[in-house]
Amino acid sequence: MWTVPSVLTALYNLYPASWASGWVAEAGEPFVQDIPEKLVSCLWFDPRWRPDHFATLEGRAFTVHSPGQWNRQAGPDFRQAVIDYADGERCRGDVEIHRDASGWMAHRHHLDERYNRVILHVILRHDRSAVRVVRADGQSIPQVRLTDWLPHPLSVYRTEISLDDYPHKHAPRIGHCYTVLQTLAPQDVQRFLERAGESHLQRRMARWASRVREVGMPQTLYEAMFRSLGAAGYRQSFQAFARHVSWRDAQRCLAGVPRHSRRVAAEALLLGMAGMLAPAVAAAPDFDAPTQAYLAVLQEHWKAFPAEMTRRAWEQVNWRFPHVRPANTPERRLAGMAQLLARYHNTDLAQVGQSTCRDGLGLTESDMARSIRKGLLEMCGTPEASYWSCRARFGARPIKAQRLIGGQRALTLMIDAILPLLLLEAGQQGDTRLQDALLTCFRLAPRLPDNAIIRDMERRLLGENPTLLALVTRACHQQGLLQVFDDYCSHDDGDCQGCNFPLSHASCVRPA
């Protein structure tokens, strides 16, 4: 029988304390022991990753007309998909995703009527002899093995794809993992979350390491900050936009612009390149006088930018996702980034960040962490007043004036983008003193705003137990929840099916 000390050993082995002096993230390192099932769903759903052509294990060729709608509840992973076979047949129905073909039987889908509309089983590995699986109604359905059609190794997709960009199945129940954690002392649970959080930080560093080698640190940090600025639904578009309008492109366009008008010029550049300026100018007669005046200034700057830039403006991007708070609209976030572009003209954000952090070296551990945090948050600050300080959209009714990058968003920028990349650079430079200071700052950073995954994990992993919930006091604990989700909960159907979280059944735990 397991004892509490052996439970602790097993849990700590999930996320070993691997911060060694001079640690440097290596691109392509394995993030988990196995590929998360959610990654397979991303490969099927997203046209950026999904191949154009497939064939079933029987050799029947088909294309994907629609991957279906992502199902956030129990049942098949995608609803109402449409696939077109090369022989002319079009099939409509649901699609189920598994890493292994045996998952269909292991999860008992062959007995579940909810899966009677499944038309395709998408897998990574074919570990059964049969080329088809059977539904509860007796109908056999074809299977496709994605690895036969992907142009790159799975490690490439694991590096490029961030799972939290995609919907996840809501977990209404407490997980089996809670039966393990509730037997432990609170300080042991908290330490487990801290180690998992540091693993999340390391893996974020590893995800950006290859990009640094491709384009350098200034551009990579610019992309990471852009991505972090994107509200839910916009992160991928913001990261792609930062590649489309690079840091160097932006600085070149702003060169020679007088300091007093550089912020508005930067707003014109980003809003124009995002494809937001042209339709706003066309609708200007319907807007109020302040908006018309602002648009006239933006248009004046836009016309002054090089033609080779302005002709590349995006025109077909949908910037109207639902359920975005007025303070989080893409226009306001772009305007916030414009202030940073104008403020740090002729430099790069990585140098600014490193200089800011070194100002705190030599203090006590807690004072050093506070000094670094304060400096990095001030680095992200956008104190200058703008049209967007009290507007959510062009011509929209004025809202209460708010900073374009508020304190909570600046803290998120620090945790998601700035600290990982500054840590990566410090490690590559062998600057262990700065590396230790940055890691201390991460460990002591306060909580970030919650998101849907964190709230689900607080229920699933911590059982909504007040004693355990009270342990999630810092950002690193929240990052730990995200890492456990990434490594374990993203493998299952939202109800712990097939989860291999160590010692996940209460009967195997006995007090010491």
C-alpha cells in the first residue's frame, strides 16, 4: 500500500526541481511523456495545422469540408462535421478524437448512444487490428491516423501549438486527483503546485527558444507581448500580427516622427495594418466629432507610411469575437502596444527589461522581487491619454477612462512573456545572478486574474476545498494548475476517463 511519503515522492517526480545554475531551455524537449489528446483535437480543428488531404485506414481518400464545432461538454469531441470523400459522397455527423485507436473501447464509446452520430474516428496511433470501430447502434465507422498525413514531427506541433488557445471540455465534477491531494499536508500541496508552476515557466521558455534562434530576442519578446495582450479569442491573431508587422518594421515606420505625435502615429500604423482604419474612415460621417477628428489625424499619418507597408494591411481578419469586455477590445489592446512602440523608440524591450531588473540586484530576496516586479510593471505602463482611454470601438459611446494596459494586464504580460524570455536570455548569457533574481520574482508574483481553465482546475484538482483553495496565493500556483491541466486533464473527455495522474484512486492511498 502507498504511504503519504511515497505519494509525495510520486507527485514531486512529476515536476522535478530542475532549475540548475545556467539552465537554458532547449527547443524540442519533450513537454510531457505523451502527446495530449487535446493536441490531436487542435490538429484536426485548426486549418493552419490540418493537412489538406487524408485517407482512412481502409485507403478511402477524403477532404475536410468542416471539422465541426468544438464540443465543450460530454460526448463526441466535434459536432456537425462534414467530410467529402473522393468518390463524391459527403458525410455529416460527429467526430471523435483519441491518441490511440483503443481509446474508443477503453472509454466505452461502443456502448454509449451519444456516439451514434460519429462518422469518423481520428487517432494518432493504430494499436488495434481492426481498421474500423463500432458504435452502440452496430454501425461501423472509419478511422484516420493523423501521423500518416502530418508534414512535420509531432514535436514541432507540440512546440508551436498552445493548448490554452483552444476550447476545453468543462469539468463539472471533482477529479480523482483530488482524492490524492486531500490526504496531504497543505504545505505539501502548495509545494507541488509551485513545482508544477515552475515547470510551466520552463516549458514556456522552451516554446519560445526556437523562435529566438530564428528572429532574435527583440522580435521574439515583441511577439510574446503581443500574444499576451490578446484577449481570449485573439491571442493567435495578435501573435500572427506581430510577425506580419515586425518590431523592426514598426520602428522604421516611426523613424523621423516627432516625439509629440509618435504615439498617435503608432496607433495609426497598428490599427491601419490590422485592417481597422479603412472601414472606420469610410464610416466617419456617422461618427461623433471627436472620432472624426481622431480619424483625420490617423489618416494623415497612415498616408505618410511607406507604400510597401500600407499595401500589406490585413483586410479579411474578423476582429469581432463575442463576449469581449469593452476594456479588452482588440482596438484598445493595439493602442496599448502602440504606446509601448512610441515609448521605446530606437531601442528594444529586452534591453529595457534587463536594465530594469538589474536595478534590483543586491537587495534582499523579497525586496529584490518587489523591485523587479515594480520595474517591469512600469515598463508595461501606458499612462498617456488616448482616444482609446475611454472608447472601446471607433465611434462607440464613451466609457469610463481606463489605462490601455492596466495593472492586472501588465502583471499577465510579465508572467506570460517578459519573465520567461528574460530568464531565457539570462541563462544563455550565463548570468546566474540575474537568472536567480528573475526566478525569485516569478515565485513571489501575486495572483493573476482567473480564467476558465484555472476555475475548472480549482474544482477538479482541489475539490473546491476551502483549505486547498486558500493555498493558491501566487501566480506560480495558478501556473501549476495550468500545467497539470496541460499534462493530464487535456488527455481525457472531461470526466477523468483514461487519466494517468499518479495514484489517482483513493483506495491506493493510506496514511503513513
